[in-house]
Amino acid sequence: MTEPTASSDPDSARDPATADPATEARALLRAADRAVLGTLDRDTGGPYASLVLLATAADGAPLLLISRLAEHTRNLEADPRASLLIDGTAGFEQPMEGPRLTLAGRAARLEPAAAGPARARFLARHPDAALYADFGDFAFWRIAVGRGHLVAGFGRISGVDGAALLPPADDAAALIAAEAEIVAHMNQDHADALDLYARVLLGRDGDGWRMTGVDPDGVDLRRGGAVARLSFDRRATTPDLARAELVRLVKRARSS
């Protein structure tokens, strides 16, 4: 992957005001690093809510790393039905005018032999979790989303089918396979571009931003305890298409 430079391709930035609900909901989910997890209490059958760290799989499915000692994990073992609340209202003077997303689906524990991709993406998003990821009581879980409920702002309320929210990523196998290489290349050779993305396109302070993941919808950035999400204008399913999007975004940042 070569250096992102200015391109003659026209910009095609997504306008949040006109984005379809599924795209907007997916962007909100991809950007989140935590969520409120709703489970059914195994003793009473009533609702139980708890805070969890969150990452997403390459196809966008929510990923959790949770301990079997936790009440929410025991609840899921008894009944896999789960809900997630994604809160995107930080920074809004009136929080109820900000976006939020409720997801409903079923959670499944990933067996260690099949948890490799989930582990890699989760620990890239939350590096401190490596301190306890191998403890015997911890396991990675994936939530199959059945439906979503998006409140994108005042009066903008939409139900979203799970298949529309998280379409299959079968066409993105080449990008998924190259993720580690792309991330390492950008962090080692193009740290200035990452800082430019964060500062100009995302309005984030400070230098030293690093890429932690790339998927068909965009890239994940991190600086210390802060995370940021940079969405692509166009879905990228190969390393070349991802590079084209990074080029386009550099052009936009420099022209700003």
C-alpha cells in the first residue's frame, strides 16, 4: 500500500442529514467503543443492564469480551437474547438531540479455536484488555443483530432490519485478509496522515493518532484512551479500494 496523496477523484462525502438509516446506524455502531448491554435476569426474568466494552467484527457485528463471573454473562448463558444501547450523544448541549441506537439480537460465545479474528479486532480496539483476555473466565462473544432502532436526532426515528444494518462481508475477503498489513503500514509510514485525518476531518486534538482497524466502512483510530472513527465515502472491499478512500480523505483534509 503506497502513501496516501492527493487524488483527482471527486469527493463523495456522506451527508448525515441524507444518509439512509442503515448506513447511519452502522456508522454509529462502528464508532462506539462501549455500550449498555441488556440481558434477561436468569433468576427473575426481568431486565438487567450493564456497561461493556465494544468492538465490531469485520462485517460490523458487535463483539464483547466478558467474564463468566459477571451477571450479564450468566444471564446470556441462560438466555442468549440481548440488547445493546449505543450512545452517540456525547458533546451535544441537548443530549436528546443526539443520535443513539438500540440493537436487539442473540449473543453467542466464540470457542477459542474460532475466536482469532474477533480477538484481534477487539484487542486492537482495546489494547489494555490483553491484560485479562486470556484469563480462564473470559471469552469473546458475538451478537447476531436481528433488528435496530435508530434515533438519529429530533424527529428522526427509524427501525432498521438486521440484514440491512449489517450486510454480509463476503465480498471483502481481500481487505479483511490484508487488514493487519494495512494497519501496520499506515502506523509506521504515514502517521502524519492519521493525525491529519483526526485533526481536520474529525475535529480531534493532539498528535500521535494510530490506526487500529480497517473494514469496508472505514478505519478506527486511537490516541491514548480516545477513539475515533473515520468513515469511507464508498464501501471498500479490497486493499486498492481502501487506499483510494484514504487518498480521497487526505485530499479533502488538505484542501480544508
